[in-house]
Amino acid sequence: MAKPRIAFFVVAALAFVWGCGRSTPQGGSAPAVVRIAAAADLRFALDELTALFRKEHSDVAVSVSYGSSGTEYAQLLNRAPFDLFLSADVTYPRQLAERGLTLPDAEFTYAVGRIVLWVPASSVIDVARLGMSALREPTISHVAIANPEHAPYGRAAEAAMRSAGAYDLVKSKLVFGENVSQALQFVQSGAADIGIVALSLALSPTVADAGRFWEVPLDTYPRIEQGGTILRWASNPDAARTFRSFMLGADGRAVLKRYGFSLPGE
């Protein structure tokens, strides 16, 4: 009698799994999912943007993973399971396209990023008055930036310090975040005294009241042109295109602008 009972439970379990895969608990179709690999400077802006997107597109779920663009690029070369790549350096999506790893004509530019010199609110360093000269203050033991080897914002920070003639002075004091968001966390936690981070992070609601910043002049570092693409193995290309269109539309552009990004065409 044991075998019929086992067979019954196996069939019942398979039927349950099949049913769950085809519908939501309310009985409707499961929503499409857009899996996004996004640059860390987008953390707050994209969180706000995806919340707006969900209000208009309840049939599309969005899953976002944040990191350094170079690291995500390396993962995508090995076909990491993402549908959409939002890079802080437009050359990474273009390189994926050259390797045949994206859908045809899928690349796009969505913003130009900026960097700032950031200190906690409790710091005695007057970054607004000193600008890059603040890095010469004798009270500074550690300066946080994103790792230039794989983070576009780290490369911009290094270029700005070289342009100001401060790099050789502080290079022994540098601490590298895996990405620009982690560089900011180093300063927030006290592991670093000052940092060069993304303006988009400094303007976020949770960070704006926690510190002060000075915007680094645009002509002191290479243009941070940010772009994205849809991967060739996207599970739902139409849903990925829908999100791309929303990001490049009026609502998406308004969010990006609030977080300090310059926009294509402006």
C-alpha cells in the first residue's frame, strides 16, 4: 500500500509546483521580471525610479543588483543572469555589444555623472571653502574613493586629484571601496575622514543631512557618460525595453535630474 501513497504525493506535489509557476496566488498571470545590474551611483535614484515604474507597470517586477560597473561587466562576460545593464561607463555596454552579447541596437546613454568631495556633518573640514585643498588638511588620515581598477567613479576621483596636484600627497592615505557607494560608507562610518563620491549619492535623502560636499569641477576629470544595454539572454526583452523607455522618458529623466545627473541632449 506504501507505493500508491508515494505516487499520489509525488503527482500532487508536481501539480502544485506547475500551478504555482503559471499563476499568482490571486489567480492572475505571473508578472514579467526585469533583472537589472546597475552601477552603485544609481542606488538611491534607481530605487525611486523603480518605485514609480511599478505604479505604472504593475505587470512587470523589477529586481536590481548594485555594484561597480567593471565588476558587473566581468560577470556579464560570463553571462550572469541579468536582463538589463546600467553602467556608469558607457564603454562597457558598447564592449558587450562588440562581443555579440546584447540585443541589436540595444545600447543607450541615460546620464552624465558628477563627483563631489564629501565629509560627515561632524567634520571640522570646510570643504565648501577649501575645495580640493581640503585633501591637504593635516587632520586627514584616510581618503575614500571607489577602486579605479573597475569603478568609473574611482577613475574620475583619481583624475581630479591629479589635476589638482593632490594625488601624490594623498595616495598613501587612499582607501578603496569596491564601488562608489562603499567609498561613501567608509566616510560615513569613520573609516575615512573624507571621500570623493558620486553627487547622486550625496543628494539622496538619507545622505544629504548627514554630511556636506563640494562639487568637483567637471573640467578636472573625464566625462562620466553613463549608458546601458539589454543583454542577449534577457528572459523578457519586451519588459526590459519597457523599463528602458520609462527611464529615458519624462518621469525617469526628472528623477535622474533631481539626483544631480546631467541628461543627454541638455
